[in-house]
Amino acid sequence: MLCKIHDQDVDPTNFDDSELPTDIHLVEYVIDDKTYYDAVRANKASDIFDVYYDKTKLVGGKVIAIRNGYGKIKPKLYNPVKTD
């Protein structure tokens, strides 16, 4: 896993990371003057930047920030329950 999008269009003011792994990053980017936030899993912020730079460049957007320090569970112990 280089970069895996966990959740898109997250509200950073109400972001509950208590059940998430510690390798979660919050990515802030702008497209058409609208700011978006995604919760993304990755070992390094540079892996996230590469993906999001390419993603936003195609539509005239840009990456604003990649913040870490989220999550409470060790990544090797994280096992999300899948619901269909």
C-alpha cells in the first residue's frame, strides 16, 4: 500500500479518528475554489502528495496541506469491519 483513500470529503472539524490507524493523514486540496479534505492511509506524505498532485493537476486544482498525527490504533492491529 503506497496510498489508500480511506474517506473522501471529510469535515475536519468533526473528524473522529478514534477508531482509525495512526497512518491516517488528512489531505487538504482545492478544486474550482472549493476546499476538500480526504482521510488517506500511507506510510509517507510524499506518497500521498504524488497521487494528489497528479489528481488535482488534471482538473486545475492544487494540494494545500497534508497533515499527520491522526488515528489511535497501530496500523498492524487495524482491521476495519467491511459492510456491504
